[in-house]
Amino acid sequence: MIRLKKNIAISDTGFVFDPSTGESFNVNETGMQMISFLKEGKTPEEITALITQEYNIDPLSFEKYFQDFMEMLKQFNLLTEKKEV
Amino acid sequence: MNKKKLILAATGLNNTDNPGPGIPVIRSIKESGKYDLRVIGLAYETLEPGIYMHDLVDKVYQVPYPSEGSSALMERIAYIREREKIDVLIPNFDAELFSFMKAEKKLEELGIRTFLPTLQQLEERHKSNLDAFGRKYGVNVPKSKSLTSLAEIPKLRNEFDYPIMVKGKFYDAYVAYNEEQVQMHFNKISAKWGLPVIIQEFVRGTEVNVIALGDGKGNTIGAVPMRKQYITDKGKAWGGITLENPDMLALTDKIIRGTKWRGGMELELIRTPENKLYVIEINPRIPAWVYLAVGAGQNLPVALVELALGNAVKPFESYEVGKIFVRYSWDMIIDLKDFEAISMKGEI
Amino acid sequence: MEKKPFERPLIKRLNAGMPGKFGIHSHIEPLREIDGVLVKDLIAEHGSPLYVLSESALRRTFREAYQTFSTRYPRVQFAWSYKTNYLNAVCNVFHQEGAWAEVVSGFEYEKALQNGVPGSQIIFNGPDKQEKDLRLAIKNGSLIHIDHFDELYMLLELAGQGTGTPKVAIRVNMDTGIYPRWDRFGFNYENGEAWEALNRILLSEKLELVGLHTHIGTYILTADAYRAAAAKLASLATGIEKKYGKVIQYIDLGGGFASKNTLKGAYVPGTDAAPSFEEYADAISSALIKSEIKPDNLPLLILETGRAMVDDAGYLLGTVLANKRLADGRRATIADIGVNLLFTSFWYQHEVLPAQDVSQHTEETTLYGPLCMNIDVIREAIDFPLLKKGDHLVIKRIGAYNMTQWLQFINYRPRVVMIDEAGKPHVIREREDLVHLIRLEKVPEHLQSPKQKKQ
């Protein structure tokens, strides 16, 4: 299963740090929430439910932004396919 | 303590292998001991070393690049001004001077003083205008010509002896020994900096430099001549020595008197074997090697601050000859938290 | 509980070299309304994309320019440069403000006449004047600015044919210290060609020499180039007076003042780089006043300012069609504004603003138009807020050249609306439709479909 790399650090300013590559990033509010959810190991369905509950967006519209965001995480090498223990 | 309180803002904190003058300027003012000083650093990029030199810089704010325009810059300065009552601001980059000059009045309304050359002074000393500058102020400049097309290259033979210098409008300079090389450099330079491309007579000799400060009324407040002793591959001085040279000082006085130069400047000169001095370039700001002048007895940054504050400044009368500066690099250790702060909040 | 507004999640890599846009609070302020009319209402009523012109801005700019020049020089006349924007409503705003017409073709000449401009107030420029155009211009007493010797000789020929004495000026090209040098138009100053043409005119006694004209280039960022141009024309004028005892009635310095748009590759934005009317006016008027022209003979100063007069008054409104991610991860936004509607996007970095509230978050975005052609790029890289499909955007400063150089391509050209000084929008050019577009087409009988045959 695709997951966020385990050791990704995120601070409450939206500063994201990947200790394994030394890269740093910033995220907006929704990006920060999604990274937190991913860190907690939530499934896409759970994340969709949580976001659409809190924000003014329907699940279908959210799906494309979700995909896009995951694509960027992949692009930035922040995801891993290995099952982490 | 009855020291004068001063809040100083400065840019050019990029103390890299192509250093900006910000840190040496701040150091000069701080070490003078003249002020109860608070230093506000203005940074463009997040890894400018000066951002992390907490013993020299009390607080750093990121500012928008000059290419964003003076209104974006002023919006940011106004934000900073609400938090810091800046008395004097010293810009240290060529590229930002235009924006700060355009904003001079607005800065003054905010109570922020600067001491900058005028737009006319900035324009006149431009590389492509150097010929006219030489004629107007009666100083030697290399013969130069602006080229706008390749077709003009063969005709250069009638006017110049090879080798010649091929220069871009803003940056870049190459020596060309024949037409083919001029053509090659022309193509390269015009693609990068646009037209015209400037052809300059190649003046043989030794490069020497002067740092100077003009009071805007034609007086030279201070001037120190220097020869680079060691030059990096980027062409930057890594060591230099102050010279005793009345010709160079006389030339500096002549230029400052003629232009009524206001603010700091650096003259790049060539001394020919016949002992003639040619002006190659005039940089409209304090150079990064300013601390050598301070070490030799002329604290020009402090004089500039005083001029900006509207105080009368007595011209320096002497400096120590044979003082040497040697630059060195130094690795600082920085916490990720500091990098996060400047990256995320734009303040540290 | 009320749900929070959603912004799409965003992650950006922090580069050491990159200024943190987050950090510096550079906030993009949306442009929600133009002269009090909401962008979303304009689009709802007139469709998207949509050109919008502000009548107040047109008049304000004209008055500012006129006042700036007329307070520095005693006699000033503006002529509206038709090619910059020849929609009749725009031309007539300037004509009401007192501008003459400056045209460069038979078509533009007809348009100026139709707009009620007296023939004597039409300046006829350019290398393309047909014989029939010249005959008309001579008859109407228009000011013919000669571009080349072939035209000069044609005029000498026509002058003998009884339609009246042509009123002429010559266009002069010269070195004013700027690049490129426009030496393809008119007669050269430095090599004496201009004097040759003047001698030919004055010795012929068939043409009435009324003025001298130059147009040194376009988007000129140094006011000093105009000082040089004015001084050179003035020296021609004094030379003519000395040699022929003839007083030149006007000096026409053409156009070329920069607008506040930013040229591609420029380091400093146009809002900082473009000289003000004051700077141009100071340069020109001081050169003329300081010249050797006798104070009593100071010529009328004509200006053909186009771009700087109309650019700021024009807006192009559009709508986001889609967002996508390019192969390398870059963000791309597709809007319904193509380069065929925004010709100036080839040389300007146009300012593009959202028309609704946005957060401070931005992402480097490539802004594409809707055409299925690779060149259809409005901005290669713009730090842009996170707009969604259906959101509106506004491109500023598009009043010059776009409504004349536009191409009908793939789709109809949209409506053009002018908002009057009371804030009321008027349609000044309809959206094209199929009937309009095929009106000039003819299909040979053997190529007609059965349906076309029936019609």
C-alpha cells in the first residue's frame, strides 16, 4: 500500500521536512491536514469523509484535488510503497 | 549611555563567494561604537549567510525581489516600518537601486532616510553611456561603440585594434582577438542581455579600484585606492592592499565634483604602462571590500549614515597606506528551526 | 455548523534560492469590479471571454496627457492613432476630447471620415498609400506624411491634376540613441536624405510643406530619445526657414510612449520602468523651446500617442476552463483567452488577476489559452492563486493593439463592452456569429452541399 514516508516531520506553521533527503516544503491549511491524516495512516475514504465534513466541498470534486495532491507527494518522493512497521 | 540610538536597515546579506556589501557595511557601523545600534537585515533569499549572523544582525525580514517592482517593495517596507522604526536604509545591490531610488520620497515619508545617487547619475555612468560620460566629465574612458547587428562587425577593424572587449549591457565581458570571436561573443551576449552589445577598446594595464563617498554637492567625503592582490575565479577580490596614489584620488575628486555624486561608489580603473588612468566602470554603491577602507582609517559607512541623517560630515584627510585585507570563509552551524522561520514567516 | 471554504491542498518545495512568497506576505489582490461593475455580472450578461473598456480611464488619460504637455508647451495637438484601437466608440471618445485622427491606410482613412473627422484634421502616415487614397487626401486637404521618394514623386504627379495643392510633411528617421533604429520608414536625417526630400518638395512649388514628422520607435523607455528627436526636427525647421524663408507649421513627434505593461525579459516591471507623461513632455518641450526656432514661429506640437493613451483602459475578462499538472509536476491552468485575442502576450508579461477572493497561497503556474496549438500561452510562469474551474480572471492593460490585431481563429471573437462615466456598460462591438463570418464566403456550385443548394 502507498503511504507517506514514516519519518516526515510537519510543524504547525506548515513546514514539512523530509529527513531522509534533506528537502523541505511548505503546505497550505488543507495540505497540512491531509499530511497529518496520511501520517496517521488514514485511508483515502476516511480522508475524503473527514475533509468533506469540515469543508465546503463534495466528494467527487474533492477526488480530483486529492489525486493531484498525491501525485505531487509522489513527485516530491514523499511516499513509500513499502509496508512500514 | 548617551550614544545616539540608530536603527539601521541593510540589504546584501549574501556573504558568499560573490559577496554583497551588506555584512561589511553593518560590521563597519557596529564596530565604530558610535551608536546604540539595532540592525534590521533585509534578505531576498533564505540562505543568505547574513540572515544567520545573529551577533551582527538583530532581526531579518524577507523582501520581494526588485523585479517585483517598487510598489511590492514599498508594501513590504511599510509592513516592516510598523514594527521597526528604521532611521537609515542602505541598499547594497545594483539591481535594487532603481526601485529604492523610485521610492525615495515614500521612504522619507515613513521617516526612513537613504543616501543614494540620483536617477540621472545612475543612468549616465551606465556602460553603454561611458563614452559620453568620458567626454562630459573629461576623463579617459576606453573608446567604445554600441553594436546592434552582426553586419557592423567587419567595420570595427577601421576603428579599433584587436584585441577588443565585448561587453553586455548589464554584465558579461569577453576579450576577442578577431572578428570570429567578436561574432561568437556578440551572439552569446545579445541572447542573454539583449542589444546593444558594447565594444570597448582593450586597455592594457593593471586594474586598480577606488572606494569613495560623495556628499551630493561635489565634495569627496572619503576615498581609498586599492589594488586587488588575489582574485577568485569569479573575478572577485580575495585580498587587496591600499595604495598611495594622488592621481587616482585626483581622478575620483574630478568625477565626484563633476557629477555631484551622492552616496557610495566604486571606480574600476586601468592604469596603463604609460601611467594613464582609464575609467572602466563606475559602480553606484559601496563595494564589498569596504572594510579595508575602514581598517585604513576611513569609516565610510558611518559617514554615509551621518549624511543620510542630514548631519554635516567632515571629509577624511588621510588613510593608512599598505593596509591589506584577506578574505576568508567560515562555516556557521544553523538550526533547522531558523531556516523554517525565515522560509515560512519571512522573519527571524 | 457552517463548513469552511475549501482551498485545494498545496505542497511546494522550498528552494534555498527562492524567496519565500509565503514569508513576505505578497498578497494578490483580486480585481472584482471595473468602474463599479462586478466582473462576474459583466461575464454573466455578456459572456466569457469579454473585452471591457473604461470610458473614464480613456478620458482621464487623455486629459492628463494633454494637460501635461500644454502646460509645458504653448501649442499642442493630439491625433488618435487609429491602428492602436479603431473601434468607433473608442475613436469618438478621443475625438470628443479634441484629438485629430492619425491613419495609415485607406481603410483607416475611410473610418476617420465616417467618424466625422474633418479631412484637414486627418494625418495620413505610413508606406502604404494607394493612388486613390492620395487623391482623396489631397481633395480633403489632409496632412500627408511622405514616407519614400516613390510617394513623393506620385504626389508631384497628382499635384498637377487640379485637385488642389497637397499639404505634406516628410517622415524623418534618425539616430536618437535607442535601439532598434527604425530606419525603414521615412527619410534619413544623418545621411542628408531628409534634406534631399525637402529640397525636392520646396523647389517643385507644387506641394505645400506644412510640417515635419518622425516616429522613433515603440515602447520607448528613455524620454531623452524624444529630446534628441525634437532637437533634430527643430534644426531641420530652422534650416528650412534660413534657406527658403519658409516657416514650418507643425512638428509631429509620432507615438511610442511606453505603457505600464512589463516587457518580457524586463527586469523591472513596467509600472516602474515606463516614464511618465511629465518626463516625455519635459524632454520634448524643452528641446523645442531651447532650439533656434524663433519664439514667434514655434510650431504646433503634434503627438500620436496610442499605446500609453489606451492600454490602461482595456481589460480582458475570462474564465478558467481546467487545471492540470504537466509531466514534470508543474501546474497549468487553461483559460478561455487565447493568444489570438491577446496578441500582446507575445511581448508582454501581462498582469493577470483573479476576480474573486483568494487565499495568500500561490503556485507557479503556466497559463494557457484554449486553442489547440502549442503557441497558445498567455503566461509561461506566473505566481498564481489556486483558481478552480469556472473562476474568473482579469487581464489588465490590454487596450492597445489587441482589438485591431486580433485574429478570428477557431472560435468567434467576443463582445466588446465600454463602461460609460456613469458606470453603465454598453456593447460597442457584438460577438461574432456564423452569419457574420460566412457572409463573405462563396462556395462554387460544384462544391455546395445539397443543403447549401436549397438556400
